[in-house]
Amino acid sequence: MSNETPIQYGKVTATYFWDDGSGINGDTGAPASGEPMQKGLFSSPSWPLGTEGYIVYEGEEYEFFIGDRGPGVPSYDCDVLLDIDGKTFADMMGESFNETTLTVSGGNGHADVEYYITEWGDGHGTPGAPHPFQQPGTSCDSAVSPIPEQAAAEPEPAAAEPVEEASPSEEPAEDTEPAEDTEQEDSAETAAAAEGSDGSGTSAETAATDLSGAELTGSDHALGATALLTLALIPAVLIALFFVWSRRSPAGAHAGAAENGKGLLGRSTGGHGLASLYERSGLNAMVEKLRRK
């Protein structure tokens, strides 16, 4: 069975022969190609000697090569255009070949076949449509038809290009950047987010907290010693002021009159003046310290 791509296709009527040079039963001599008579050697009235192909009969394929000329007169009028060797013809018909008589036992001596040419020979003859024996001017064009699609060879799929695998040296390097750099970047971003719009690094909310607290609390938000002292003295001062104010005379005789330029807290020569009490108690120094802060 042939796997080659046909270059010509057609349908013809064929007969059979066996010319081995014995002269038996009309034998006209050895094949014209010089090849000995054998199974698979066909005869054509015009195709080049050495032409190769195959025929199909009732679904079965039989390979051949053109090795002789014939048929003669039966090819006239493009009637019989192919001679099949007797042994192949016997296989086609399900019969036997008689070696003595060089005939096929029983059956019809003719058959309609499909032929496929796969390669033209380089011997004597003419490629293309066959013509009757020794009548090159008569072309049997009806013996040639378009090649059936199922007989055309399918194109071989293109070989897939091999995928090159990346070598270990081409693999992307792992990120080896120290973790501390990332931590420093995070700290910088946090510090930048904490800066105020004036670029001073302190937000308006932080500034307000600092002002309102007046350093009364420490870093752990607990009241400091100075704050506790201040909070403890404020009620005492307020009570003392209220006591003096409620007991002073209209003319201010006990605490220094206003017309002396001293007022309520004016320095008195007596040991009971409010100013004297103010200085002895140390409130003066404490107030000055808080004012400087």
C-alpha cells in the first residue's frame, strides 16, 4: 500500500498479460524495459518506462511500475489503456494464475480500475494523459481526473520549537536587602506623617497639648512634683487672700493703703502684712519660678 503523494489520477479499463519471452499463448517477447517479467510489472501504451504508482480495485491497492508496452490494438479509441501482470490480476479477481498457459483461471479478462501515478519514470514514453499505442497525436484526456482529497498527503505538522529552560545562573536574584533598611524607611515615613504643615515637626494638636499642660505631667502622663506643690498651694493662697480681703478696713490701714502706692500686696512695716506673709511663705520665689518657665 503506497504512502506517496499522487501526481496524477484517473480511471481506465485494464486487461492482463504475461510476456516472459516463452512465446506461449501469443507471447511477444520479454518486457521492453529489460526487466524480467514479474508480479507488479504493468504495461502502458505511452507512459514513460519506470513510471511508478498504484491501482485501486474494489477498495484494495496494488503497486506497480511500467516495464513494457501494451496493450496494442485494444488501446485504440482510448478503450483499454493499461495491461496488468497476470499474477496481480488473478489476486484482484480472487482467481489463480496458470503458469502453464499463462492465463488467469475463470472470471472476466477486463476490469475498470483507478490509477495513481506517484513518480514519472525516466525511460522512453510521455508523461500526462495516456495515448493509444503508437498514436501520439491522440490524447485520451478522459483518462485523467482531479486527485481525490483523501488521496492527497496531509502536510506534516511543524515541529514545535524546544522551550529553553532558564539555567540556575539566569534565575532572578533574591532580594537580599537587610531588614533594618526597611525598618528605617518605615520609621522615616512615620516621622514624616507626624510633622505638621509648617514643617516644624510638631502638629497643631501636639502644640495645643503642650501649652495646655504647662509641663504639669511627665512623659508617663503622671503629675510631677512641681505640679503637685502648685496644686496644693493654690487653695491656701486663695483662702489667705479671701481672709485678708474680708478683714481689711476701707482705708486699707492693716495692709497698706492704696494711696501709699502699695495696695493690698504693698510691703508693710508690720510683721502681719500680707506682703510680708507672701515673702516669708516662699510663695514669691515659687511664683517667679513658674513665671520664668
